[in-house]
Amino acid sequence: MSTNSQKNIIRIATATFVVIMLSAVCIYMIFHFGKVINAFSSLLKIIAPIIYGFIIAYILIPVCAFFENNVFKAKTRKPKTAKRLRVVSIAITLILFFLAIAGFFRLVIPELYKSFTIIIKSFPTYERNVETWLTETKDKLPENIKMNFDYSASEIMDEIYNFLTENILPSFTVWMDNIKSGVFGVVKFVLNLVIGIIVSVYLMANRELMIGQCKKTIYGLFKKETANNTINNIRYINKTFQNFFVGKLADSLCIGLITFIVMTVFQFDYAALISVIIGITNIIPVFGPFIGAIPSALLIFMVDPVECFYFVIFVIILQQFDGNILGPKILGSSTGLSGFWVIFAITLFGGCFGIVGMLVGVPIFAVFFTGFKAFINSRLLNKNLTTDTMNYRSVSMIDDDNNFIMIPKEEVKDLKGKSTKKSKSLNPFNNLFNKDSENENSETGDNNDENKN
């Protein structure tokens, strides 16, 4: 038996063994899905500190790199000086990180607690305000409409109260009970977070070494072309996620600050609480502004319905400013998705994974969309076809010579397709929408006649 035959037999046997093992694993996972989920959850709990460390490092590395490269110019210094400057940059980054967390708990949390306390104490007053507004509004309505306007403030407030007591309060009670009975869990979370911060420091200090080790592993496992494509894809994924999340956080921070400033200047109620709600929910694309604006408007409506009207106008103006001016300036085309695909990604991932899915759905879908687009483009190029989508909009067919036969104008206008004019054939690589030579036009006319016959 020749050497090549032996190698082929070994390859076939190996492939068969791998397929059988993978099939057995899939069957086991299907029939023991609960055990698999429990094992996966246990594994996540074990490596939770490492995950926290990677997340913290991923967020803080751009800040650390900014101080290291732009402020201290570490790349132009000697190696020993550069190492010292990296340590200083990491220290400054961590100090800013801790100050941001401390500032949030020192400034925002007390204001939120104060707002919730006022809401609970002032609930009867809000009911009287809504009752007065409804009565005044009802008196101004025509008689034919006034007869159907039989809602009272007590009914509206009862609905709100029932919603709070039946939906929000039980969840809040369960959450508080878990906190009271889960002291060990809180301590464990804090411990994991501390370990995660230590891991993040190591990752920030040795990020080039870690990246080099990962690239070395990829080149050792795969062929050069596959390894190059893998590294380029990882680089694109990192750029997509970083641009999206950093830009979205900066955008949401600006929106929250603008909301707080405007509400403070015009003396709206619950400025701190509503600013936090608007800023946090703005992280979610498309639907986030509505998710934050609706409960905020209802909260202000209970205080003063007229003030709620002005608040809604302000939110509309703010979202127009964010969507047309601020957002494009900060985010740009960070994902490369159109509005339709953004809504599709949020709906899909939000339905599968909830709020977390709505947050990460857009960049994840952008990566898959770009990969699928690159695959289709490579297939088209292998067939010597253009990759420009606009060139396919009015194509009737593509002949054996890769000439695009366009739909006649009369067929585009008339759904019955009673066209007598001949379409023109254009080469996709020679200015698809410009006229070619007379010989090419005549050949296209012949092709069109054959298609009609």
C-alpha cells in the first residue's frame, strides 16, 4: 500500500471519528439540556473574576493608551522610561475609574433615593393634581365629547397603583430579600470584582505580550492565509465593538448631562432621577429613548400635566438633536448597518436575551452581517461579477458573458410588462450605467430579442 493511500485512510478514519464524537456530544446535549446548562452556569461562576477582568480591561485600555501615547508620549522614550510611564498611566486610569464609581454612588444614588422618597410621600397630592387637571379639561370639552370622557383621576391612579403593586413591587421585594439573605453572594461578588480589577491591571500592563501570544497560537494552528483572515476578522470585531460602545457611552453621557442641565434650568421635577433614566436607556439604540421617556413623562404627569407636555416637547427636540447632530458626530458609521437592520438586530436579540441583547445585539449582528457580505462578495468576484448592490436593482438577467440585461423602462412602469423597447446590455466592470460601444448595444439587442421569443 502506498504512502498516499495510507494518509487518505488515516484522514478518512480521523474525520469519521470526529463526526461520530460530535454527533454523540450533540445527542447528549439535546437529551440532557438541563445538565449542560447547569454545568455551563457553574463554569461561568468559576471564571467570573477572569470575565470581570477582561471586561474592565477592555473598557479601560483605550483610556490607558490615551495617557500613555498622547499625554506622556511613551513610544518615543527609552524602554525603562516607557515601562514606568505605563505604570503611571495604569494608576491614573484606575484612579479615574474609582472616582467615577465613587462619584456615581456619592452624587446620583442619594438623589435617586430622595426622588423615590418624595414620590411615595406625595402620591396623594399627585392624585389631586391629576383630578384637578382632568376636571378642568373636561369642562372645556364640547358636550358630545364630554359625555364619553368619564375617566376620573382615582381610576387612573388606581391603575398606576395596581401596576406598581402587582408588577414592580413584588420584583423589588424579591430583589431586596435576595440582598438581605444573600450577604455571602454580595461578598463573593465584591471578591470576584477585586480579583477582576487585579486581572485587568495585568492585562493592561502586558497587553502586547497577550496579543502576541494569541497571534502566535493562531499562526501555529492554522495556515498562513487562514490565520491572516482570522486576525483581520478579530481586529474588525474589536474595532466594531469598541467604536460602538465607547461612542454610545459618550453619547448617552452627553444626553444625560444635557437633560439634567435643561431640567434644572427650567425647574422640572425629579431632574436627577429622570436624567439618569434618559441617559441609561439612551444606550439602547432606537428604542432606548422611548423606554426612558415614557416612564419619565408619566412621573412628571403625576406632578403637573402641563409640565409633562413641555417635557415631551423637550424630549422630542433632544432626540432629534441626538439622532441628527450629536449621534452621527460621535458614532459616525460605527456599525455600517442601515436603520432597518438596526431595528431587526434589536428586535431579534432583545427578544432572545432581553435588555442585554438589546445592548449588544447591534454590534454582534454588524459582525455577522459584514462576514456574510464579505462571503457573498467573494463568491461574486469568483464569478467575475460586480459587488455593487446598486447595479443589481434593475437587472432582468445576466448572460453567459456576464453582461447585465436590464429591465426595460416600460416593464418597470407597467406591471403587465407590455414593452416593445429593447433593453441595453452593459459590462459590470466598464461603468455599468454608461453607454458602451455601438457593437455591444447591437449584441445586447439581439440577446433581448432571443429572450422575448
